Amino acid sequence: MSGHSHWAGIKHKKAKEDKKRGKVFSRVAKQIMSAARRAGKDPDTNLELKYAIDEAKAANMPKDTIERAVLKGAGELEGTRLEGVRYEGYGAGGAAVMVDALTDNRNRTTSDVRKAFSDHGGELGASGCVAWGFETKGLVLLPLDDKTEEEMLDIAIEAGADDFQKEGDLCELSCDPRQLQQVKDALSAADVTWESAEVTMVPQSYVDLSREDGLKALKLMEELEENDDVTSVYSNFNLPAELVAELEAE
């Protein structure tokens, strides 16, 4: 898939821009709340929460802000009643799109998500219509730096990765989510730094989009990500090389 780019890499670049704009706390807080809502407030038993808290600490989020996000997600703050909702549908060009949200008003959130799909050439579908095409994985994005792709592949295999591929200027390493900390420790031992490491939903296959559909897909993903109720957005699209070049030149 040389010359292509998909949402994992694009979202990572967006996260770096969010950091510059001071928006990283909002994004990480939503990840913490979502993880606590799904599997409880104890990071020792909730790996997704542990990794989200690690990311928050790396971003220098204050301890009390982290604790408040955990309690809010777990529903333990007075007056806080959040419901976890997953939306599934298709974007332009038939790309599968899955959206996780935490909301205190399901009707409002559903209306916003449906409108975003409609405005950008997509359609909200029934529950389960695309989830079958994704699997939960630990995902690490790391730069090659001074290493060759072959050297990085060897390191990834030694670290316990079950899949490895180069996408643009980053390498993507995926693993069993329960092994993510072990993989991170192995990378550190090999003096390899990573750009991001998280538990996420990874597509089992990808859809190549035209330039026009690629632009629509990006607009849809960006609008969904900007929604205050949305915690995560996943998709399985690849962008054409010419559009990737345009984006990188901006």
C-alpha cells in the first residue's frame, strides 16, 4: 500500500496538531472517560484505561484532572450520567466507519452523528453492520529514524508484534492488546521510541478511495472527531497517493 495513508496515521498527525493547539487534554480526557465507562475505574484491571492514563501523564495532564475524568467515565460524579453508544455506517466510497461516544443525551448525539454522515456522502447504518470488519488490537506508531525498514521489522518481531507495515513516514506495529505493555517495554529496551501506543480498533481490510471520496471521508472523520460526545472514530479507508501528497504539503 505504498503511497497510501489510512485513518490511524492521519489521526496521529491530527493529535500532534491538537497538542500544538492546546486541545490534547480534551482528546485524552475523552479516552479516559470512555475506557472507565467500558471496563471500570481500576487501571490495574482495565488495560485500556491504563494506557489512556499513561498518555495523559505524558501530556502533563494534572493528576486531579485525570482522576476527575476517571470518575466521570465510571459514573461516580454527582449529576453525571453518561451512556456509552456505538454508531456504525458507511462513508463516501463505501468505507466502513465506526463511532464510539459517551453522552448524556442519546437523541442529540444520534442526530449529530446522522447529520455528519449525511452531509459528507455517507449513511448511518444498523448496529453490527461494520463492526465485524474490525478487531481490537494494540497499535504502536513509530518513526524509522536511522533504521531501515528491515531492521525495524526485526525489532518489531522480537518485541512481540503480530503485524508490521510501513505507512508513509511511520511504521505501524500491531499486537494482542494484552501484550501492548510488553511490546512497549521491548521497544524501549531496543532504544526505539514510538510516536503513539494505544488499544484501538484495527480494520481487517481496507478500501481504496478516489480523491473526491477521500476528501469527503476526511471531512466526515474530522466532524465526528470534533463532536464533544464522540470519544473515538475508526475507519478502513486508504487515500490515493496524490491526495496524501497534497495533505503533507499543507
